[in-house]
Amino acid sequence: MLGWTPESTTQWVKWMQWLDRWGYITACLSFLVLGMLIFGYSWFEFFRQVPLGFLQASITLIKDLLLVIILLELFRTVLGFLQSERVRLEPFLHVGVIASVRKILTTGAEFSHSKDTPKEMFDLYLMDMGLHIVVILVLMIALYLVKKSEAAAPSTVTI
């Protein structure tokens, strides 16, 4: 096969595994650094926007801090993979719950202070909130099932 030997194939596999590991390490560090930068920027923007309106500044800060939590959860997920060589489902379910809660809180807060909202927009808002509530319920059931299955038999999925 075009000069491929078992030794050269083994060397290529080792090289690709090394690149894969460094890809995960750089992604992990990127999540951490980006989370820290967004955290700092969020507080900077909060103090800058407070004179214009405390409520809107607070809503923006909450939305940004929940994004930081999502990034930190992704950081911990990748870090856990680097430590154990296992991909766990639970952190991704947490991220989904946090993202839906973030959407509900920020949209609800922004919507509650808007004036003269057309009925069509209000109906879309209610459908969007209902969808996010259903997503949270489904993800919480999935979290329960994952925890229950992990308690019954430890997972041996490795990548």
C-alpha cells in the first residue's frame, strides 16, 4: 500500500493522537480565557450602563454571567475528558438547562418592561417560553435518567 509499513502507520497514529490531545488542551484553555474575559467585560459594561438604567444593565449582566457559566461548564467538560479519556453526557445536559434558563430570564425581563407589545409578538413570546420550559423538563428528565443509570452501572465509554 504505497510504502506504508506498520511502523510508519503507528508513527502517524501517534502524531495524530498528539495533535488531538493538543487540540483539546487549546480548546479547554480557550473556554477558560474567554469566560474570564467575558466576566470582566460584563462587569465593565454593567457599571457603564447603570447610569442609563439599572434594570437593563442588570438584565445584560445576568445574561452575560450565565454565558460565563456555560463556558466554564464546557471548560470543565473538556478538562474532565483530558483527565479521564471519557466523554460524559451530564455536562452537556447542564449546559442545555442553563442556556434555556438564560433565555427565559433575559427574554422575560426584557419583555416585561416593553410597552405596547403587539398581540402577535406576545403570542410568539409565549410559544418561545413554552418551548424552553419543555426543553428544560426534557433535559431534567434526561439528567435524572443519566444519574440513575450511572448509579446502577458505571459507564465504560472511552474515546
